[in-house]
Amino acid sequence: MSRTRTFFLIILAVIASLLALEAYSYAGDGIIAEGYSVITGGKKDIARDKALSDAFRRALEQAVGVMVESETVVKNFELLNDRIYSQTAGYIKNYKIIDEKIEGDTLRLKIEAIVAVTSLEKDLDSVGILMQRVGKPRLMLLIAEQNIADKPSYWWGGDSISLGTAESMLLQKFMEKGFTMVDRQVVLAGLRSDPVLSRNLDFNLSTDTALTLASMGEAEVVVIGQALAKAGPTIGETSLRSCQANISSKVINADNGETLASVSTNAKFVNIDPVSGGAEALKQAASDMGDKLISQILAKWQKRIGGTHTIKLIVSGLDFSSMADFKRFLKDNLRGVAEIYERSFRDNTAKLDIEVKGNAKEAAEELSNKMFNKNLIVVTSLTGNVISIKLSTGGG
């Protein structure tokens, strides 16, 4: 046998070994799942393949169950079945067979599988499951706009209450992604009853003012931005003008003022009519911005779901001397608590920040109607990231 042929065979053996290791590699802390298949016609190899595929699916179902509430899984079973469960092998990074046995005409396999969580989260997002996992937060758009030759416009005041070109495009982008939008007429009604605030609104909105408007509409997420279009000089000997649009915006969690996203975009469009050219440039810049904002928001939410995030807890009826005991109570009764920070205490009301896995709704359900020092815990309000509770003396 020639040296070249020997070397070639060695390389093939190494590749085969690596493939085998990849198929059966094991990283620990995996998901235990069992699959089975009926042995037909004595073909154990075919039954084994089917049992392995069944185990993969069951491992994936468990992973989805950790990420998504059971009610959401039930409601979206057909969608998950078509888009996620039918692609099981693609989500299994590696696995180890820990048991295999034949019972009658049934072959059973037990595996420990490592699921590609990042890929799974991305695909759950693509089918709209992520939005349900974070409770479909209500969103408000506050985009001020000025096109070429036009006065500044913004729906919360000024010369027009209609949506501008940029805001209309952003609205379309967010709604296509499954966001729930706030009814701006509710906010306008609130402004009519608050003339002092109305007189102080203009093209430039401060974060505090934007959060006030968000509160009026019970929005949990607010997008603040400005869109401006300008016309450049004519191009050569033609009547065409290069119109440019610039948009800057940021997305804020209305509960705690946290910035979820921040984006600036621009676009150009050539047109003989500057106003039409400006509108088209605004539309293109807004389309680009919508994609980027949504990407940043979802990435933030995916990180929050996969790790810890901050829930604000407002506790009324708590004695300061009981603060240490109450913090221990929270750690014993809330799942996934990492840290608890005291922010303030006044008039028997404590404000705490809790770093926790899960969401505010789950935390509120876990605390509701529990007893602390013979006091009944009553949940009085709940928003996206803020829970208000009171301790009712004697449970009454």
C-alpha cells in the first residue's frame, strides 16, 4: 500500500472519529428525554432511528416548555408543530444515549441532549412567541416630523394630529411584528383635561414628558423620536433634487425609564418634487429604523427572559423593623431571586428592586394571598415591571 493511500485512509478514520464524537458529545446539564418506536419486521436499526428522533422532539418540547408558558404552548401548538418541532435535529447541539432497551416489540432510548437555546429563541421570536412570553407590552409612538417646506407636526399637538410619514411606517413595522399599540385618542382626551401640560408640549419631547403621555395611554413601552427631511441642490442641469431624511429615536420602558433601544437612520431619494422626495426618504429611513429598533428590543427581551431582570416592588404597610425579615421572605417565596436592593422607605412604604428570573406577572401570582408575619399580601396593581402590594393586618 502506498504512503499516499495510507495517509488518505488515516485522514478518513480521523474524520469519522470526529463525526462520531460530534454526534455523541456531551456537555453536561442537558435535558433528559425518552423516545420510543415499534420494531417492525425485525428492523431494529430503523426503530432505533425513529426512537432517537422521538427523543429529540421530546427534549425540544421540554426546552420550549421552560421558555414559554404552558398556556401559550397549548394555544400555539399547531404553529410550534409546523415551525419548531418538525425541525428537531437542527436544535440538538449534541447528545448522549444514557439507556437503551427493548420491551416486547418496542425499542426505548433515553438521552441527555443539549439544546441550541439561542437558535430556538430566535425561531420562537420569528413565529411571534417571544412577544407572548413578555406579555405583549402596549407600545406608544411619539415621532415628531418635519418634511421639506412643511411646519413641524406631531399628533400630540401643533398644527396636525395625524400620523406623519415616518410614524406611519414605524406603526406598520411594529404591528407586523405583533406589538399592541396604544389608542392615541385616549392620550388626546387626557391632554384636553390637562391644559397646562398641553401648552408645554412641542416638537422636542423630554423623556419625563414622554413617560407622562405613556402613562395616560397605559403604555408600557414608548418610542420617542424626531424625523427631519431636507432638500439638496439640483443635480447637474436637471430639475431633480436629492432629498435626505434623518431620523433619531430611542425606546424606553415606561415602567422604569430603562432604554431598550436607540437608533439613528438616514435615507436619500431623488425627485423633481422636493416634498414628494422628502416623504419617500422619510419612509425609507423609517423602514430601516423600524427593523433596527425591533431587533434591539427583541434582543433585550430575549436576554431578560434568558437571565435575570429588575422588577420594582412597592410594599405598603411594612414596618421598617421587619425589612430584613421581608427580604428573606421574598427569597424564600419567589423563584429565581438573585438580589434584592432597598431603594427607599417612607410612611411604611418600601420600594425594592428585585433581580429575578421570570416576569412581574409570575412574581405577583407567587406573592398574592401569601402570609407575612400574620399579614395577608394583597396585590393592588401590576404593570410590565412594577408590582404594588399591601400588607393587610390580620389577613383582613
